Amino acid sequence: MTGKLKFTRAAMVAVMVAVASAGAISTAEARVAPGTNIVGGTLASTAQAPWAIALNNSQSPVPSGQYCGATLVKANKIVTAAHCVTKARSTYTAVQGRDKLSTTTGRTSKISSIWKDPLYGRAPGHDVAVLTLTTPFTGVPTLPLETSRAADAVGAQPVVYGWGNTEGTGPADTFQKVTVPVLGDSYCGQVYAGYDYVADGEICAGYKEGGKDSCQGDSGGPLVLNGRLFGVVSWGIGCADAGNPGVYAEVATYASALTAQINS
Ligand code: ARG
């Protein structure tokens, strides 16, 4: 398997199962398997990050239903990744206020409609979507969108949140966070040459030496800077590997399209 690995955890598990049954691990598959849940992060609390939403899916192979992340941007609207919304609308559940997905704490909502950036898959970037909740999370703090492209500056210190794979660096299906410094468009343009990294539309963040990163299952979740939704977890090659940082959809680039959907 070649190409950029823009997998949900469900897809990753499917690959791992396929690899296990085939009894051989190719190089590209091996890159996928050794991920971590937010890799190298620390425990986070949805009480402190109430706008962080777990976007579960009934077709996830993970018993908890863990699938993707999202961000509450209005009582009835969440922003996630376009690549997270390939399944039937009825299979999704948005979960708010649940640190451990094995529990039933917090609030849930089904999804009444899905808007996916129409250019996703046709042009590089555009990995954003807006979902409408059937049951608004009324009273829960929301996160405003970053609207300035100048926020994507080398050295900025955003924090990414999620319930995804920890590659053994933390408990499974548990809310985690990690700071991932912005490395800049030129770095990802170099290390991801041939992978369609797009400077105007993506953010390159993580550590050149690896060790800390978002990972499979974190997709769609928030990258937060200055109290605003700065990025959306999108893709990477493996997780937390040296020279392969995380790539995030740049919210400021898509802010006007997102805002139109959020206000619709
Ligand atoms: N595409 C992955 C998902 O669907 C997220 C990948 C993030 N990878 C990374 N190395 N930061 O969950």
C-alpha cells in the first residue's frame, strides 16, 4: 500500500487484521501498525475541553465505537474531517463530556445532516466537514474558528486532543492531549513531497525527532491555538515517527465555507 495514510482507526484496524491473516507485513503497513493514541500525550479532561467531541461510529471495530474526533462550534454544529464522514449518517453518534469511551457519562446526539467540503478528494486539502446534531449540546462552551491564515506560523504551540490510538503510550479510548509545535509549510512540503501537502490549506505540526503526535482515531479532532479551532486532525505517515509530522486541515483557509455551514 502506498500513498498517504489518511485512515480512520477503523480502517487501520482492518489493515492490521488483514496483515495478521496474511502473515506478512509490508513496509507501508508496518508504518501504520506502530502508532500510539495521541502518541506521547497526557490525560486530558473534557471538563476542561468541553467542546471536544468524540465522533463514534457503530461500524467501528473498536468495542467503544471510537472512530474520529470533532469540535463543537455551535450548540448544534460540529466540525470534523471530510475523510471521517464516509459512512451512513445514521451510524454516527456525537459524544460530549466522556473522558473514557468505555463509560456512559456525558451527552450524546445523533447526526441530522452532513456537509462535506465538495472539493475534498478532488483537490489537495479540503479535509473538513460540518455535521448538524439532532440534539443540540445546549449550554456547552463552543470553540470559535481561527480566521487568520497568519496564525500558521513556525513555532506556534497548539494542542491537539483526541481519543485515538496511543500506540501503547497511554490507555485506549481515553481522552488525551499533546502540544505539537508548528513546523511550517516548507518542512512538510519537503518531507511529504509527493503526498499532496498543500501550504494554503494545511498545517504541519509535531516534532522533527518524533515521539509526540496525533494518530489514527484522532482524525477530525481539534488542534487548538489561542482558544480557537486552528486545525483539524487530517493525516500523517505513521504516527510520531521522526521526519513524519502530523498534517492538519487549516481552519482559517476554509473559515468562510465553514461559517456559512455553521450559520445555515
Ligand atoms: N487520518 C488519521 C485518522 O483518521 C489521523 C492521522 C493523523 N496522523 C498523524 N501522524 N498525525 O484518525
